[in-house]
Amino acid sequence: MPLRSASGQPEPDAAWAATAAGLALLDSERDSIRAVLAERPGQPWLWLGPVAAAGDDVPGCGLRLAACGRGWRGPVRCALPLPLANESVAAVVLQHVGQRGDAADALLRECARVLIPGGRLVLYALNPLSPWRWRWGGRDANAAEPMPWRRRMRAAGLEPEPVSQGVGPRWHAAEEAGLQHGPGLRAAWRLAAEKRRIPLTPVRQRAPLRLGSEVPAA
């Protein structure tokens, strides 16, 4: 059953994710998501997506939440800011989160806050140029091109990879694993970014210690 919002209507991305085509796409993304979460064994992760059910094959320990109205639900129910400490997770997966505009910017800032330096964020989104888009026809599914998300990532303090990768089927409602260089005609694309360590304030260089007669000592 798709998740329902406060109005009683199914959440937009949960609605298409519950269809046969949607499940095929989520299954296609499963292995690549598991690889991201397993990159740093023993360190926690955060996974936000259209469904919240935890799978037994998810590596490590972490928090998996699904979109619910203006917030998230799962083991905990919350909105932004996320109930996580600064620099507390090694990886963040945003799987078809359906955020736009200011909401997308706020979500990325929160993800950057909870990521450790060197941690990775991986975003999955529907490809508006894929023929698979007809599979979600009539449903309020959010599709976007990588470039706006790449700009948002930089604004949030993340360094995105220069090229996104295509994932999922091209037309048929069947699982198609593996990634390709560039979105192409695949149903979705994924874009990874890294949190770089940047000082909060500029570090002022120390002036050299001088001895008599203006001779520098260091």
C-alpha cells in the first residue's frame, strides 16, 4: 500500500513507486544503493526515499525514511531539521525524494550538515528524457535533469561528480541492473557528491618572528 499524506491521499512518489513499473525501477536501483551504504562499514547512513520498509539485505546500520507530507516517516517521524547530529553519517541516499525549489535546497543543506567530511551523498531522480516516463503517465511523479541538482549540491557545500549515471529500464517494466555513463534513455539517473572539509573561518597566516635588525627568524 502506498503511504498516505495528512489529507488521506497517496504520497505522489509513493503512488508510482507502488506500480509494477515503479517496483521494477526501485529493484534496478537496489544494488547500486547497497554499494553506497556499504562503502564505509561500521559507520551509519541515512536513506530517504518513496518507501520506508527496511530490507534484511541492507548493509550496516542506518535510518531509512519515506516522504510523508512535508516530513518523513519510518522508525521515527520528523521534518527538517533532521533529528541527527552534525557530521554523524557517512553516506546519504536521496531516492526520488520529489523535492523542488526551496525545499530541495533546504534538504541538501541538511544532508550536508549530517554528512561527515569526505562522506558521500547519492541522488536518484526520474529521467524526463526517457521513454519510460510514459509508465508514470497520469501520476504526479517528479522528474528533473541533473544540472539544477548539481548547482544545488555546490550551493550546499558538496562537490558533485561531473557526469551522472543512467539507471533502470528504458521502456519495459522489468528490472535492469547496472549503471551507464550518462542518463541516456534509462528511466532514472544518479548523481554522487562528496562533502569536502572547508574551514568555517579563514585561517590567518602567522607573521614570521623577527629578531633585531629586521632579520626574520622563521
